[in-house]
Amino acid sequence: MDTYLLATKLRIPPLLHHVVQRARLVDALEQDLPRYKLMLTSAPAGYGKTTLLADWAHTSALRIVWLSIGEDDNEFERFFRYLMAGWEQAQPGIKETPLGLLLGAVMSERDAILAAFINAAAETPDPLVFVLDDYHLVEDLSIHQALTFLLDHLPPTVHFVLASRTEPPLPLARYRARHELLELRADDLQFTLDETTDFLNRIMRLDYTQNAIAALHKRLEGWAVGLQLVALSHRRHRTPADTLALSGKQRFIADYLSENVLAELPADTQRFLLQTSILDRFCGSLCDVVTDGNDSQAMLESLERENLFLVALDDLREWFRYHVLFADFLREALKQRYPTDLIQLHRRAAQWYLAHDLPEPAFHHALAGESGDLVVQIFERFFVLKLFSGEITVVQRWIEALPQSWDASYVQLWLDTSYGSTVGNAMNDGIVAIFAGTGTPQDVVAKMKAAAQK
């Protein structure tokens, strides 16, 4: 191998002793891969992409060419010299073909290199798999174009496997339509409850109860590295699983997300993530209002392509949410970076929800935004409707959530000026009693119905 190429980049990562054996995925790879040109493993950081592929590669009956891509590999000739060097290890003699001669020359035409690559592949008798790990680090458009050309012309015995945090700029829709693409996404890579149990109790030796494991599993949503970070934190602090408040604020988890996810993003993407983290669920128009922008839908589509812990909530991919721990982390980061923006962000969210006749989230954000005026508007439009539709517990929660300092300055003002009828006065009296602690929402409904009958 050329001395300026790093041999370690061409070695399959070693098997780790503390890895959960994921036989269901390894078997699927081994059996299904030969039927596809391309296999894409695409998921956010920490979902075990490299670990899974390394586990499979060490046991596979197929010939594997492994390349761990680095940021310095964004150059066409360098990239293909690495591929050839790995290919030489799997199939000695490739360097003596026209491909090797072209890549060894000082200047070579790219079209000639691609043609030589395909011709050499066509003479390969046995199945051959090129595994490109961390493909998201490739930014050179000529490499993406070259890989597309190869995939379109390679013989059926040669396959490519990409592991990437983001969706690569390849014609995936075309490969998908032609049944030439095998995909493993975050949903496929998530740990099952049994795998979570195996990791915590057998590998980490934490001896947790099944209820405690189930709670951790639900909160982590199958995120592999999150599970490992939590387990390390538990061992370090010797904290029982059922007493630990698991969140993205925990040091190990926050540090990982800060260093491996947020810090690598452009400033505008970071700000978008932080601002929209106040939302439990969101769509493009809601994000436009909250961020005071006009391109949120494009941003959301970009975040989904880049696998930034975004979870689609409908088949049309209009509504999304963040992974629970990622949302926790973002909200804490928002408080630290932009503490003065919080109130305004919540007020914008409340206004959007109110305009779309969604009173519950509107009320939540109005409170968080310390906006009594918005709360009054919500009461004016929905209070009576909620009472007469039987949603008394909702009204109860609203009233109980109101800060005591707002009673006189906002809500009482609304009561005094909005209703003058017999029914309105009955409601007014009932709500005053609730504030005083001598009545309930059920009493309000009873008084209003009695007044209406008169």
C-alpha cells in the first residue's frame, strides 16, 4: 500500500467486548445484501451504525473492502486510491490492472479511472462489498457523482454499503424504485427492550429490575450511545435506575450531543434547533412564526435528511418532534445561550396555536411566555365551550395553573367586562368561587345550567 495512505482507515474496526450481539440485523445484512447494489445505513450519531457493520463484516462470508472516511478524503483521486488499496487487500493483483496504473499516475482523467474501476469489477468472480463508513464527511460533489456512475454500471457481484449520519446526495429514489436499495434507518437500529436488558444487566452488570429497564428504554427510544452513557453515569454515581431523572441535561449525554452533534452544525441550523426546542411538536408554518423566518419547511426537510434526531409524526411528514433526550438537551442549551429570547418564543408559539384554534398548547405557551393578555383571549374564546362540552378537567387545569398574581390583574378583569347576562353572571360567580377555593368547575356548569333554565 502507498506509504501516504493510512492503513488503519482500511481495517475493519475491532469487535468490542461490551457490544450487544444484534443477530437479527447481522443476519438480515448477510442474507439480503447480495440482492442490492447499495445498502444505506443512515441514522443520527450514536445509533450504532459502525458497530453493527463491523460486527457483520468480521463474520461475513463475503469479501469486504472497508474504508473509514475522514474529512481529508474530499478529493477524487485520493478517495479512489484508498478504495484501490483496500481492494488490493481483499483481492491481490488489482494494483497491476489499468485501474492501478491510472491511479498511480501523476495526472489521470476521471472518466478513465471510473471505466477502469468498472472493468476491473466486471472481472471479479466472487461477490465483493465496499463499505464506506462515515460517508457524511464526503463533501466533494465529484465523489458523489462518481459513486452514482459506479452504482449505475457495476456488475451484480459488486455492492456498496454506506454508513452516514445524513442522507447522501445520491439518486436514492431511483434505486428505491428499482429495488436496488436496502436501507437501515434509525427505526431499524433502535435497541429493542430485550437488547436494552441484555446491555444493562449482562454487559454492564447493573442488575436492574424489568420495570426500571422498561422506563429507561422508553425514555431513550432505543438510542444506543444514550444507553451506554446512562449506564456509565449510573455506575459512576451508583444511582438506582428507578431514582435517576433521565434527561438530556445529564452531563455525559449533554457533552456527547454538544460535541458530536450541535457543534458540527452551521450557526443558523443551531439557532433553529434551539428556538424550536420549546415546541413538543411542530410543522413548517409554526416554526416560521416561532423563529420569525420563512423557510422552516425547507429546514425541517434538511434536518430529516441529516438525521438530526427528528421524528416524523405523520406519513406526509408535515409534523415532527425531536427525540426526547435531544429536546431536553436543546432546551437547556437555549436557556444558557439565549435566556432573554424564551418569553418571546413562547408568545409567538401561543399566538400561532390560538390562530389555529388549538387552545391547550396555546395556553401552555401563553403561560410560559408570561402573557396574561393571551390567556384572556384563550379564556374568551374557549372557556365556555370547554365547560359545556364536558371538558371540565381541562378548565380545572387551566385555572389551577394560573399564577396567583394574575387573578386580579387579568382574569378578574375579563370576568368583570365580558359577561352581563344571567348565565354569564352565574359563570362569573362560580369562577370567583374557584379562585377563592370554595368552588369547582362542576359547580360553575351547574350554576350556568340553572341560570339558563330560568
